[in-house]
Amino acid sequence: MSHISICFAVYQNEGALTPLCECMLHELTTHFSEHTYELLFVNDGSRDNSLTELQTLQRRFKGIKIINFSRNFGQMAAILAGWEHATGDCVVNMAADLQDPPEQCTLMLNEWLAGNDIVISYRSSHGTSAARKASSRLFYKLMLPNVPPGGFDFALIGRKPMDAINSLKERHRFYQYDILWAGFKVKFIPYDKHERKIGKSQYNFIKRFRNFYSAFLNVSYFPLRLLTAIGGIVAIIGFLYAINIVYTYFAHNSMENGWAPLMIVTLIIGGLIMLMLGVLGEYIWRILDEVKGRPNYIVKDKWE
């Protein structure tokens, strides 16, 4: 007999939580009656009635746990809180908006019981706009080139890899990368992501770009190496241009004239310097944030 933890990061999901909970419990009681389970909901400072709905569900059903943040700390913090408080032999990370079908969770649990340490459900299709699909594919192609196109959010993690991931204490996290970084046996299975019918997505273009930018800096040193390469190329071009000026002066006894070339060179080099300082500032800010050692989230209430 195993203990199963299913974690949900909740933010503005009023109305979706009741059908989600009912469907999830139906799957667990129908297919895994010999196992114990817990549904762990992390309320990330929702401003609607999500917390009230969760408390009502907890009175109706057993096995429901609620963690309530003091304010909104973001989806990543809510996911980490669920993982750190989960007590199961396996932990499932699942969306709270009904876009991840509960029946897919049954397939993932069966794969885990068959011996896979990590089971990842990747989106073969989902009801979002073409622009979002394209941006999602580009994001994961750059960040995780060895995973199926479109990436993943829906994942089951066994206790050993879960403990390894929970041992990471970084503040700026890209959890898909962390799951694969752990190095355990991974099974990929496809699923059709459902269209969101209740509520609306809290992710606009700015938030999506911010997540991409933060994840990219967190897992890659490419920006620093790129700027080093650009700096080297510009230095070589400048050196060659300086040789050309000296040659012109001695060979033709004249200096190159022109205000425009001087301004172009000044603006290009000045812009590159500012860009390089900006990227370095991003990395230095992350170092400062890590040194402060602040927690990723603050729990206000817990109901178990």
C-alpha cells in the first residue's frame, strides 16, 4: 500500500475547485482504493472565494489539506510549498483549473507503480491560441531541448527524486529543469490539455516573458558567454579600425574625417556596455537575493 500526494497551486480558481476535487477523488477511490491519498491545495493569496470553497470541500471529504499563504508569492512558491509539505510516496503536480484531466493522473500513477521514478505528461494538444502554442514551444526548445515540444507542467515525482529536489534551496527556480536535473528514470506520456471553462488564465504576455527570462538566467550562462563573445568581436573590430586610422595617417599624411562614423562607433560601444552591465546586474541581483536567505513563501494558516 502506498500513500499518494496530489498538489494543486490555487490562485483565483473559484468554481473550478469543487468539480476538480470530485473528479480527482472519483479516480482515486475507483482505481486506487487499496492506497491512501491526500489532496494538498496551496492557496497563493487568492482574492476570490477560493479559500472558502476549499474549506467547504475539506468539511465534505477526507484527505484534503489546505495551506494558505499570507499573500500572493507566485505559482513557483505555491508548487514548492506543496512539494515540501507532501507526505506521499509519490507527489503529483497538477493544475487547479481543470485543464489537466484527472483520468490522466490515473495513467501516471500506473506508470509509477510499474517502476518509473518520474512520470511526465506532456501536452500533445491544448485549447490555447496559436501564439501561445508557438511561444510555449520556443520557450521549451531553448530551455529544455530534450523534452517533447511544448514542455510540461503535469508531473508525478517519486519520493526519492522528490527528496532530492526538495533539498535544493535556491530562490529562483525552474521546476521542470529541476525534475529532469535529478537524474532519475523518466517516463513521458502524452495527453490532451483541456480548454479552460471556468475562470480565466492569470498569465498574460508580461508574466510569461518574465518567467522565461528568469528561468533562462537561472539555468544558463549563455547570456554571459554571448556578451563575452560580442565584447571580443567589438574589440577586434576596434583594433582593426585603429590600425586603419594609423595606416591612413602615415601613408597619406591625413586623418579620416567625419562626425557620423565617430558617433556611430560611440553609440554602438556605449549601447553594448550598457547591455552588458544590465545582464551582469541581473546575475548580481540574483546573488544578492540568494544571500538574503528569505523564504520563498510564508504560511499563514494550515488545515489538515
